[in-house]
Amino acid sequence: MRTAPWRSHVARVVNQVDGLVPVVKGNGYGFGRAWLAGLAAEFSDTVAVGTIHELLDLPSGLHAVVLTPTLVAPPDVHGSPPAVLTVGNSEHIAALAEATSGITTPRRVLVKLTSSMQRYGRSSDLIDEARAAGLDVVGVSIHPPLAGSTDDHRRDVTAHLGDIDPALPVWVSHLDPDAYASLPSSHTYRLRLGTSLWHGDRSLLQLSADVLDVRAVDAGAHAGYRLGAVPADGHLVMIGAGSAHGVTALPDGRSPFHFARRRLALHEPSHMHTSMAYVAAGDPLPAIGDWVDLQRPLTMTAVDEFEWL
């Protein structure tokens, strides 16, 4: 990974977006949550995580917002303000109100409003319902889908504004900086950014895996966990990445590995820490210690080592 241009991209987005909230969730977009949270803390006092279980990876002192609704209140992290939780229906509100009953400081929440995605969220009536249950509503959240145009996403947000108190910040996602900046001035906004912030120019990030063993095989020989037959004379190549790293075949069944600008065929599905590839006789053959390219989403890959150039 190329350090300078990658950090330059992150800094450019941070400076461009007023009200940006970096998202640090899942596998930390391939970088690891703990490391990425430390980087986010360099430019923001607030981060968004996916679930209450991800709060423990945050540096102390950060303000955290949990994006996925929960039916239980998390324990407070020592040295950090209590996390802001998300509620998207009456059951979420009732569960958090019960879990925090007797606590003098009301639990702070974002109220999720429904979007065309129809995943979490209801109407703006949830705002009053959450307040009546004793929760402290500090904002509303609107989450458009990935599908559709920027204008579609913007409409998902603006459709609710007439029902929202302008004093409540509106948390949004899946808007580019220009669309975000064009939202009506009647309200204030926070823009959650994950993929576009951390990945940016994909050419700066590359996944690869090392070759751990190579062996010659004859046509018809059986090999692998499932003892599949080798189609022709060639070699089996053992690659140090497998299902434990989140490595699988592509959705169309093709191998995710490349060497010398050619796709390496998988002999069988990747297993735990090794993938077994087959190279026909006469085709470019990697040697033990070589590295092969890996075509996988970073958000679905557990990376063992990072090399910053």
C-alpha cells in the first residue's frame, strides 16, 4: 500500500466534508478496527462503529455512535463517554428504556428513519416515542441504499426533513461530498463515511498472498481435501491464504488469484489458511516464495500483514 497518496486522500476528504464522521466497523475496511480507530482519532473526536461489540476496539476518550440497532445496552467503556445507540422501531426503544431504567443520565440515541432500503427505521413518530420512554434523542439517522443515483439518495434524505425539528442533527450516508453540501440549509447534518474515505483510489491498495509450496502432478492424480482429479499434467500451487482469511472463489466461481497477468485455477475451494491452485504444464508457474495477486474486497478479507511503501 502506498502510504503518502493514501493518507493524502484521507486528508483531502476530511478537509472537504464539514461534519464528517469516520466509520470504523467490521474488519476495519481491511486495516483492522483497532488500527483504523487510532488513525480516525487523529482527526475526529467521534467515530461510528457497526455494533456494540465493536466499542472495545476504540481508543479511550472517543465519542462513539453505534450504527446497528441493539436490544441491549452495552457496558460503558472506561475513559470514554457512553456510546450513542441507534433505535429503529418501538421494540428497540422499549428494550433500551428498560435496560437503562434507574440511571440518572438518559441514554443518548439516534432515531433511525425509514429509507427506500426498508431495512431499519420507521416514521418520525419514533422521535416522540423515544423521548416519552426517557431516552435522549440527539439526532436522526437516514441511510439510503447503495443502489440508485445520487439524486435518489438525496431524495431519501430530504423527504423526511419537513417532519424533523431543525434543532436535531440529521445523520446521513451514501452521499458524495457535493450532494451532501447541497442539502437544504434548514437543518444541520453529519455525513458518515467509510468506504469512500478509507479506500478512495483502489489502485493504491493491493492484496497478495505468498506461495508456500509447488509440486508436479500427472493427469488424473487425486489431490486436496476432496481428492479431486487433476485435469492434465501440471503443478499444484499452495497459496498462503484461505477461508480463514475470508478468501473464496469469486461469485461466478472463478479463482481470485492471478500470476503473470493470468488467472490461477483453483483445484478445490480454499480451505482455512491455504488455497490449492492448479497450473497446467507450460503455463507461467510461480515458485515457492513468490507472491500472487488476490482479487477480493478488503472489507471481507482478514489481512495478516501490511506493507506500506
